[in-house]
Amino acid sequence: QVQLEESGGGLVHSGGSLRLSCVASGRTFSSRGMGWFRQAPGKEREFVAAINWSGGRTYYADSVKGRSTISRDNAKNTVYLQMNSLKPEDTAVYSCAAAIDTNYYTTAPQYSYWGQGTQVTVSA
């Protein structure tokens, strides 16, 4: 069983930056891929970024590529999402998720555990 808790969301002006954190419980965190998803009101859940178990491989959605960096610190059971050059369209609830195995995935069905989410609001 894996439990995830996100933090770091908040209100930021367009062009600003935020660093989201996701802390995992349990002893299997280091053996799972991790991902970030977001969902805005009235919109479907959207993939943002993913990272494999070791942190050696990452993948980003086109919407955030070049502006965001996903990373992990397995010693701290934590995965991060650094977001720069934020836009109002980035406004959403951001959730982290633990994958079914060591790989990273870009779609939700391949993730077994989800955090409660943290709100990111970008003002114009």
C-alpha cells in the first residue's frame, strides 16, 4: 500500500514559478515510476510529467515541456514538479501518482495510487 500527499500549490502570477512536492509512505516508493496529472474545472484529467523508478528517464506533456522538470529523491520518498513560466492555462488541481511498476507511463490506468491533489492558480 502506498499513500501520497502533495504540497506546494498556491497562487502565482503569470510567468512565475512553483515547486510541487509529493511525499510517499511505505517502503516500495523507490521501486515505482511516478507521475503528475492535473485537472481543471470542466476539463478532463491531463497528463503532465512522469519519471521512472531511478529518475533516469522522464517524459513531459507538450503543454509543459521546456517549462517543467520532474525529479525524485528516493531517500526522502519524494517526487517533485518544478514549474516555471506559468500561464493561466496551468491553473488546475495537480495530483501525483505511483505507477504499477518501475516504469513511467503517460496515462492514468497505469498508476495504482493517487494523492489528494494540490491547487495551482495562475493569475493573468
